[in-house]
Amino acid sequence: MDRYERILTLHRLLKSAHYPVPLPRLMDELECSRATLYRDIAFLRDALGAPIESAGGEHAAFRYEATEGQRFELPGLWLTSDELAALLALNELIGRSGPGVLAGALAPFKARIEHLLSDRGSGKALPVERIRVIPWGERKLDQQVFRITAGAVLDRKQLRFLYRARTTNNESRRTVSPQRLTHYRDNWYLDAWDHDREALRSFAVDRIADPHTLEGAAIDVADADLNDLLASSYGIFAGKPKAWATIRFSAHAARWVADEHWHSQQKGNWLPDGRYELQLPYSNSRELLMDVLKYGPDAEIVAPLPLREEMKIMLQLALGGYQ
């Protein structure tokens, strides 16, 4: 453990301790000698201003002063080498998996993290090229549109933009109070209160054009209401659940499905013959049907009957295209 990590570990031990920490325990945790430990304590107290109290005598022990210790934090960025490595890897992932919107904003942090890593330990570069991210279904995103939209979300300002819905291909101008940005299946969506329709809506950011931040403050919708309408049903489509779907997967497909997360309220059980039965709430059937279709003959919608019939119609139409 180098000095940087010893100081960080020492700070965390003293800050979390309710009673003075004995000297032998500190030496064991920091993997250092008595002399090194005393030098680190002196540096933490004198150079960094830590409110360290000590109990002398045969049984030396240290802790932070009760009141000041709760308020004291190490100045600057103090992370372990593992945490720094994880941050660097995460930044690399963002740069490789996204359209550069976040990677550009994080570039200064990446340079700082690389500098910290090179100053400590062996200085060996992380093999981030060993991490591979393959986007699937990612749509082209205008970086300027994303920045303005994200800015309105964070600044809590109203937003006006042109929106062309994929379902109808009709264009309309919307004035909204942005609530949050959602990254779902490699694409970004804006959850917002639509002032003209007086309802919560989700907008695909890649379909937003000509966005303008307005002076008016955004109306805040409670998190519970947002989750109730936008996160309680399957997939990205809004609405409270109208029914629960029951889907049975073959024993072969069950090896994958049983380990997959489809919905926060999903229920799954293994059937005696090795098949797997999945139940989950849904509002709009479109996305759910598409996800079940990818399993082909290994999936069967059992209930409710309208959803089962809808799937039968889709399969018949698909088959008709090959005749």
C-alpha cells in the first residue's frame, strides 16, 4: 500500500470509528511500521488539518474529535487505485458506447484520473482496449440537442421544441417541464410534463429538433408520480399497467430468461417439465410483443387472452409476407 492509499485508509478508519482505534490495529490495516504510521498521522493532522485526538501511554490509540470529525473531509479527489481504475474504465466505456455527448464532458476528468494513476503505483497503463462494448439499436443523436435538453433538466427550466413522433410521423411544437433523462436500450428519452396536453409524456431525444430553454421554471412532478406512470409498466411506453402478461419459455430458452431482468415487479417460476413461466405488468403491448417475438417458437404468451390473440395476428401477418 503506497502513502496515498495509507492516508485514505487512515482517514476512513478514524472517521468511522466511535472509539479510539488502537495503534496495532492501525498498523495492521495500513500494513506499515510504527514509524511510518506516526509520519502518516502527523501528515494527516498537520498538513491536511485533520482533527486527530490521541491517547498516549502504553496503549496508544487515535480517533477524530467527535464534532469536528463529522465535518472533516480530505481535500481534493481521494480514491483508491481500484476506484480510480474503475472510473477510468467507466469513462472509456462511455466514450466507446455513446455518441460522444458524455465522453467530451468527461475528458478533463479522464486526464486527471490518468495523471493520478500514473503518479501512483507502478504507473502501468490500464488495458482499456480489453473492454469491448457493442451498441445495439443505437440511433443517431444530435449533440447540441442533447446538451440543451440535459441543461434544461438540470437547470429546472421549461423547454420548447419541435417533435416528430415515429408512430404518426406528425410534427408538433411542444412546451414541457423536463423531469428527467432516461437512458434505455442505448438511446435517450426525456420524461416531461407536457403543458399543452397537461400530462406526463416521454420523448425520444433523437426526434427532438430546434430546442430552446425558456425563462420559466419547470414544474416539478413528484418522483412517486413519475414512477407510477412512467416506470410501473413494461418497457419505455408510459401508462399504468392495464394487465399482467404470462409468458412460458421452453426449457432451452429458460436458461437465458430465468437470469434476465425484464421488469422490477416480474415474477418467475420454474415448471415441472423444465420450462420457465414469467409474469410482468404492461400497459402498451407493442414493446413486450417485440421482445417475446425474438424467442420465436421458444416462447408462448399464455395470458391475458387479448395479448395472446394480438400475438397470433402478428405471427399470421408475418407468415403472410413469406407466401
